[in-house]
Amino acid sequence: MTREKPATHWWRSAVVYQVYLRSFADSSGTGTGDIRGLMDRLPHVVDLGADALWLSPWFRSPMHDGGYDVADYRDIDPTFGATSDALALIDRCHDLGLRVLIDLVANHTSTDHAWFRAAVGSPPGSRERQRYHFRPGRGEGGEDPPNNWISAFGGPAWTRIIEPDGTPGEWYLHLFSEHQPDLNWECPDVVTEFDDVIRHWFDLGVDGIRVDAASALAKDPDLPSVDLDLSRGFIPRDWPGTPFWDVERVHDLLRRWRAIADAYEGNRCLVGEVVVNTPDRFAAYLRPDELHSAFAFDLLHSPWDATEMRAAISRSLAVVEKDADNPATLTWVLSNHDEIRHVTRYAPTVARGGDCTVALDIGLSRARAALLLVLALPGATCLYQGEELGLPEVLDLPAELRRDPTFHRTAGAVLGRDGCRVPLPWSGDRPPFGFTAAEPWLPQPADWASLTAAAQRSEPTSTLALYRDALRVRRRLLGANDTALRWRESSPGTLVFDRPGALTCVVNVGAEPVVLEAEPVLLSHHQDDPMLLPPGCAAWLGWQRTDEDGGAPPSPAGPASTV
Ligand code: GLC
């Protein structure tokens, strides 16, 4: 049955475009992107057909973690502009029909935040210290960290301070870098402050909030050591419940924030970054009075393998399908500012001319196919800036230019996330490709000339053109359609499913071409015979009734076959 989506549930099928501000467009000649630069380039996002923007943090910050270390939650960092620019951006977006989501970094502040400075300057046990997790160290002189927790960015999760009297003193907890002290959500000051921060931004007109590191927020107040093999690294997906991740108390906070969002007009929404151990734990974050949506990372973490991809999709969908009355949904995502760009992730290493190379051409084709896949799934989709240009990960950034704390905290053992944060190429045939009038904060590869937005805009077979076409077709066919996905039997290496009433999606994840047996082909991204789908390609076919719909027998995509 084709269900109609109430207009109030815009977030159920929105295409959200993630802007990583410092790498989007620089208007002021600093080499770092800014709000005015984004405003100048908004036509790009509108032309693409996105419904909303999600802005990575734009708050005042010393930028030890690209703005995920916030020094003032109500102020805009001067590198990005002023509050008046932020307000102008929100207005302009609304005029253009784009909603605006901002990032709420509530697990930790920056060490530059007034609260943390006050805490370091106050005695142990003071109210100022209670806003964070300060503890004495273990060992005779307190020289060992209070417990064995580790940081997601490498190394221990604790740093020792020097007390105001100049002696080594207490330790503070930071699940991320030492510049990001974790807040203590048992402390009422913290709870009320963030209520106020959320209202502040809703009052200024933002339409939604991405809840950063949602599963990290609450901690077991006893902060006990864990009995886990932490030598494998920080992998909460594999941990069955720890005192520092996915702690039950987080749900009280999410319910609180949901009530705040619901008290506003305009269908404000909360989208969470939730990484947990089981589908049931994930489902808890999407209860009707918690998050409206959460990123579906399972598919992002799947290799290019039909069985694994189908399993990831089914597992994720099962979470939101089990309660038909709960409108909460998934936000599919292939790339973001934390992950290796998917063109590179999907690129196999192949032997060519005696050398082993990363086959980016294959990676790009698969990335385009993956776009048609995610856009056809029930739920929202989040695109990461630059994926519409088919940008690969930049793997060869010099060590001295890398900024990601992960790189530094692991002494270079983990390359980190700078390679997906390289500034966008807009135009021209050499760096800085229209991004800035100065030196970009991270260098762009010299060979990105053919990937610029300008080069691709008028090229009908470009990645940019495919994104534009796909978003347009999706809006027409799936905009109001709220049907569940229905898998079709298909040969190994293929994914074939219907969105009844709208389309059939066929993805060739295998190594051989697949014959399509039904027309019309609504959209595909290969140039040859439209009825023959090469490896690493996908197509959307016109939907036809099946026996299940009480209509004609199935034919789109037929049983996939090889030639
Ligand atoms: C989230 C963000 C990431 C950041 C971390 C700490 O995972 O996506 O970029 O480093 O939280 O705030």
C-alpha cells in the first residue's frame, strides 16, 4: 500500500546537504571557508535540489577539532563570520526553501570554554569542577589516570591538570582530545545550560539539530574501569555496553530536548549521531519521544558486497519498521567529515601495468551507483559536500599540514580525517580552484581541474549532473511516497528492490554485466546500452505492479542475468 507522508514529517525523506564550513567557500581571503562564502555559493545547493543544510559547528572555537571543541555555544567563530552573518544565512536559506540544521556538541566543551577555565581555577569538589568529570589519580601520588578508559582519538581518556597552587592535581575526562573535556550530565547546571542553548538557536530560526556523539553523553557516575580489550581501539559498535558509552541516562536528555523541539512551531527535528552495539540499542534512540532520525552508519561501514549491503540495509530498516505508528526514520549517509570519502572506500586496489593502483574510476562508478541506492531507500539522505563532484579522499597530505587530533594523538599511526576535509574545487584549472583568494587551509590536489563544479555543471554525464537528475527524479517520484522497501529475488551480486508506486532500483554490485528486462529506465549512469547494466552501476526503472499488488506479473529487472 502506498502511504502518504504528512507534510509535517519533512525530515522523513529530506535530502540534507552537509556543509563543512571551513572547506566550503572562503569569501574573506583567509584560506578558510566562511558563512558569506557559503551564502555566495547557495545557488549550487539549491540547483542540486537539496531540502536542507546541516552545518558542522560554527561556534567560537580554538579549532583543535575543527570546531567540535566549542568555547561559546551562542557565538559564531570570527573565522566564519558574525552572528549577523549566521542570521542572514538562515533567512536566505528559508527564502530559498532550504531548512537549516546546526550541530550540537554536548558531550564536551573546549578547554577554552569559560566553564572549563573556571573549573581549572577552582578547588577540587567545587561546583565549577562538578560540571566536568574531575577525579584524583590512582597511585600514591595520583600519577595514574583514575580509570582505564581510552580516547576515541587515541591514548588515555584522561589528562592531569596543574592546580592553581602549581602542583600536579586532578585529572579530567575527555573521550575525544585533551582539548575537549567531557561534561558531567548529572550536574543540573549542564542540563539547564543546554536547554537554553537549544532554545537560543531555535529562537533564531534553525529547523533542526544534529546531536553530535549522542551515545557518548551520559556516563556511569562511578566511572568504573572497564573489562574490555581496549588494545583494538575505540570501537563502540563492538562493545556490549560500557560505563562511558550508550549509558541509559542519555535517553532522559533526548526526551528533554525532544520536548523542547516539539514546543516550537515549524516541525523542528533532532537527528542523532548514534553508534551503538545492537539494533535494539539503536532503536531506543528513535522512540517516539526521542530523536526524529539517526544516521544509518551500517551501510556506510559495509564493503562493496551485495550480501553485506543488503544485510546492512535490512538490519537498519527493521529498526524503524517495527512500530508503524512511530514516524522516526533513518538518515542514510555514504560520506561525512569523519569518514574516508566513498569514491576511495569503494575503489579496489588493482594491478595495472605491473603496479598496484587504487582504481578510482571503479570507485567513482560504484559511488554513483551507491547514490542511486541510498536515494531510493525509505528515509532521509545526507550528502557530504563534494560528493556531488565525485571527490576522492586526499591521501597524500604532508604530515606537517595535518590538523586532525587523531593523527597527532596516534603519532601518525592513524592518518585521520583531513583527507575528506580538503577545500572544495569550484572553478579554474589549478588550486585554489576558486575556493579562496589565499592559500587554502589544506592543499588541494593539482589534478582536480576536471572535478570542479564549473567543469561539471554543463557536462551531462558528470557526477554533478547525475546528482541533480537523481534528486529531481526522487523528489517527483518519492517526495510524497512513504512506502516500505520490497526486495525482489535477484541473482548473486545484485540488489533489486521496489518502492511500490514509484520505482524499482537495481544495483549491480557484482563483476558481470546484468541484463535489465523491463523499461523504462528512468535513470542510470552508464553511457552504453541502457538495458545492460555494467558492474558498479545502478539504474532506476519505472515501477510496475506485481502479483503482490494484485496486478500484472513482475517484470522490472527480471531475474538479474549475465551476458
Ligand atoms: C563527532 C563528530 C566528529 C568529532 C567528534 C567529537 O563524531 O562527527 O567530527 O570529532 O564527534 O566532537
